[in-house]
Amino acid sequence: MLFFLYGDDSYRSSIKLKQIKDKFIKEVDPSGYNVVNIENPDIESLSKEFTQTGFLAHKKLVIIKNILSQKVSKEFADFLLENISKLQDDKEDNILVFYENISPNSKLNPLSGEKLRIWKSLSQVKYKWEFEKLPDFQLLNWIIEEFKNQGKIIDKKDAEYFLGLIGNDSFSLSNEIQKVSNHSGGEKISREEMRQIISPVINENMFLFSEKLAEKKKAEAIKLLNEQMSLGITVQQLLSMIIRQYRILLQIKSAIESGVSQNNLAKHLSLHPFVVKKSIDQVNLYSLCELEEIYRKLLELDIKMKSSKLKPKTILNLFFLNV
């Protein structure tokens, strides 16, 4: 049997992957000895995992990660496609999970050659799930549901405020939901509790970062990023925050140039007034073309960071030195 999980929302895809693993361990392999994770596979390693039976179990769960981000030869692609065809409907053989933490063959990450052949084959499998980044209106429902899973209640207005503070990175949102839920005194989450529990320095520094970058003070901008990482924020979480910040700036700039008044920006763009107020001064530091170019490069950086062997922190710092 074969599963295919892919998409830019690596938090939700990782949750689905965990569900598959937990189900396999519960129903097939309580020992957990037969869950195999493979990165950078070759024909020899895959051939072994495709054919060998499990240890003290009748099958294995083989998780193959980010195969479309590595170099792929014709020989390897031929081997892989042959086995995909054999295994996708065979419930008696080992279970294969192909996991990609980006959206392959998107406009920013087009595939060609052997990788495109593999993508076309995987996209036709019966059991596949795509995890795109949720738009804000869907994230609001997700936030409300996640608080509910923690035994808490948050209304839509306060969920909007929460989203405005944290940004749209699912990992960051999940961490902050857990933190707020653990420290909240009652069942209903209040805005005042959020202000006290959620660290404001992260969000304030995102506004300050884009301001320093606009003023060409790159060393100060990079220093702010490194300070955030020293607080335990991962590079990927940080990049998601930066992407959201520049998407908001681009939305506001485009709206203003199309004639939307500043008083109507929040309603027109479905953004929290707090976010619009903090962003409006920075919009004047950029031209529309500059914002479009930076946003495009940030999306390309997100893909590069997930597929490159360089350290993510190094990639991020190099990017902002050259932007």
C-alpha cells in the first residue's frame, strides 16, 4: 500500500504522518521496530526496504522523505516508478509513505525530467493528501478548533487578534495555543490573557525588522533575526513570520494604490486593525515594485530552504545580505 503526503503546511502534514505511524504501531507493530525513515534514498536502500518483511511483524512502514528535492537519475526514476505501480494497491506488502514538505511542481518550484515523471505517478495514487497553507479565514476556524481540543473556548474576534499577533505559521500557532491554554485561568480565553502570555517581542521585532530592511540597515535587520533565533524560534517559523509580514505590506500597498482609504483597509483586506496600524507607516518606505520583488524572493527562499543541504540559518542570513 502506498500513501503520498505533500504541501507547504509541514505542521499539518506532520500530524497526518504521525497518525499513519501511530495506526501502524497500534494495529501491526506494537514494538515500533518496523517503522523505517529514509532520506536521500538510492536503489539499493529502497530495494531492500521494498522487499524485506518486518522483524516480529508481517510488514514494515517505510517513510521516504523529500525525494523530489534530491538529484534523480533515469535509472532511479525507472526503478521507483516500477515499484510505485506494483505497490500502490497491494495491501499485503510493506506500507510506503512518500512525504514532501513543499508543494512539488508549483509555479515557484516547477519540476522537469525524471522528477516530473515521479510527480505525475505519485499524484495519481489513490491515497494522497495535499496540505496547502490555509488562508486566514480558514486558519481562524482551525485556531478555534485547536483551542477547543485543549478544552478552551475562544470567540472569532479574539481568534482574529491571536492570528494577528502570531502570524500564519502553523507550528508557531500550535505552540502558542498550547502555551496560552496551559496558562489560562478559565475555560474562555480572554484578550488580556493573550497579551500577558504571548511574548510581544516576537511580533514587535517583525515590524522593526521590515523597517530596518527598508532603510537598508541590513546588519541591524539580521541582528534582529539572530536575536529571535536565540529565543528558540526556528528558522522556518521565522521565515513564515517574515513572509506573512511582507504579504501584509504588499496587500496594504496594493489596496492604497487602488484607491482604498486607510480607514477602510482593515475591513477591505480582512486584517486585524492592530496589524494594519502597525504596518501602515512601513508601507510608505517601499514602492509597490520593491514589495512585489521581496515577496517573490521570500517564497523562492522558502522552497530553497526546504531542499538545500546548507544550514537554514546560513541561507537566511545570505538572502537578506543580498536582497
